[in-house]
Amino acid sequence: MTYPATTGEISAVPGHGPRSERSAVIDLDAIRHNVRRLAAAASPAKVMAVVKADAYGHGAVPVARAALEAGASWLGVAHISEALALRAAGIDAPLLAWLHTTESNFGAAVAAGVDIGCSGWELDRIVAAAREQERPARIHLKVDTGLGRNGVALDRWDSLVGEAMEYQDQGLLRVVGIFSHLAVADEPERPETDQQLATFREVLAVAEDAGVDPEVRHLANTPATLSRPDTHFDLVRVGLGIYGLSPFQGQTSAELGLRPAMTLKTVVSQCKEVPEGQGVSYGLRYHTSGRSTLGLIPVGYADGIPRVATGGPVRVAGRTYPVVGRIAMDQMVIDLGDVGRGGGLLGAEAELFGDGAGGGPTADDWARAAGTINYEIVTRISPRVPRSFINEEDRGDAAGQEGGA
């Protein structure tokens, strides 16, 4: 399935069929492979596939379906609106939304059977929604064990648990889960994960003494799933890993047994011969060192490519070229060298990142060029870039491992 680009399709190379001008191609077999890999690491804990932010830019509905096919038991999102979109698509799996504002539609969440993360301030609003819907809410109590974001503060934990249990006794809600989030699990040598884990165990004991009997206790993210079995409890929440990206500095996706699922590609839209000393792009920070051919790549920061990522890699006809000059809103430039009349590269496929096969460019390469993390590179690819999905039907483990890490 392909979502059409608003700019239409082109066939820049004579004799070739229509191709998208730009496309983020999502391999759903890679998603399934990664979920199975993470499920094996987490066992006997269950897996929650985190599909917030349109599945980190990969397409929430197709990715959610693929993850469930591969054995994920739960889905997780940040916003209730994201959860409702999954329900509207017919996905009825257990589903948790955890980041709310005073404008969040708790009534719609209760009506749709969406589990609601509760950091404390939301509790009365959730109960009001349950009364309005005449249906008990399902909540997961969230405690801040050290990250300093949402989650109730430790000195309010006893009070929140007590209030929640009073409402549960009244039939207005069910405390389904207790959870927290780790701050430095991607840096396994740091002691803060041990400290957070110890705190989480303490708050679980408090909740159990108060009569809470949760279905799931969850703390681990992707890095903890892979490196800290003692954090797994009943459920792990995996985001980055299901998209095939490594959360660790110094460890590649392949070394972790993961396969990057997104390939971002376009076509070379212009080849132009220029003399020595030709300046390139805004600010003229780059000049050609001799006669050369400049290749225009028609994606830019409006498509989600970081403006600061000069030097990011683009592979054309089996060779990788760094971006030269500043990245603009809609385009960037590569220096093809003295290839003469464009070297026949007009309309050739240009891959910005993919699974890295054959030494090709990766999201990690672009993250290094931009001074950021791979999470940001894939998540920020804008809706102007159409998503297309391959391997939508699950062909099983054997097929999912073909060509894999």
C-alpha cells in the first residue's frame, strides 16, 4: 500500500515505471522481526509496542497491526487522540495512553476502552468521565522514580494509591497497572537505573499493602529490555527497538539482532556541471575544489531533514556522497565530482538512509551529522514524505529473517 504524494509521481528515467518523488518505505517484516527479537529478550514478560508519534514516523496503524501479529500483547501511545485513532482503525488490543493535559478527552478514552496513565492530578477528571460514561475507567498509576517528568512524586504516592483504591471500591475504576520510566537505561554503566529499580520495588510494596492487585507492572524501555532483565516485571514497553534502531552508543542494530524498518529515498532531481570555486547553498560555506557536477536532492528540512546535518550521507548508484553546503527547506546538494554531463545520474535513486546493507547510509549516520539521536531522525520525517509499506502480510519467522541481522 502506498499513500500518494501530494506532488504526484514521476518517471524520470526512460523505460522505468512510475516512482514516488520521495518516499519513506516501511518494511513490516522488519517490524515483526524486531518484535519477536524483543519478545524473546523479555520473556516471560509481555511486550507493549509503543506506537506514539505515528509509530516514530513509521505509520501507527500498519505498525501496530504488524507488532500484534508478531506477538506484542499491548500497544502504547502518548496521547488519547493517538489511542482513539487506533480504535477507529479497528484495533481492539489492550492500549495505554499516558500523557495528558487539562483538555484531554478522558470520556472518549473510557468509552473506547483505552487504559489511562494517571500521574495524580488526572484522577478526579478520570473518575468524572467514568461516571459520565457509566463505565469504570482502567488506569495505570504512574510514579516518578527519578526521571523528573510526569508521574506522581514519591511523597504523594501513598495518598494517590489510597484515593485510587477508594474509587475502585466504588466501582468507578480499576487499577490495572503501576508503572514508571527509566532515565539512563541507554547508559548501562550508570547507577541511576539501580536506584530507580529499587524505588520502583518500594512503591510496588506500598501499593500491594494497600490492596492493589495490578494486571501489569512495567518499567523497562527498549534498552532495559535488552540489558536489564531485572527490570522486566510483567510487561516491557519497547519503542525504538521495534523500529530496528539501537538505543546504545557503540552497538549497532545488527549487533543487537534488530533490522531498521524505514528506508528514506528520493531521486536526483538535477545534475549541473559547475566550475572550480562554485559556491553551494545559503551562506556559500562550501565551494567546489575543481570542475564538478552538483546533484540536487529534493528533500530538506520541511521534509524533516535536520538543517544542521551538512555532511549527512546520500547513496546514489552504489556510492555514498556527503551533503555539501547548507540544507534548505526543500532541497540539498551533493558534489558528484567531475563525472561529465551528470554521469547519467539524473533521475537515479538517492537513498538517505535504510538498513545499512552493503555499507549503505543509516539513520545513525544522519544522527551523527546532525548531532542528535536516531529517534529524532526517523520521527521527524514529515507528512510531506509519503509512507509506503512492504511485506504487509506476515510470512512467518523464516521469511522475516531473510537478509536480517
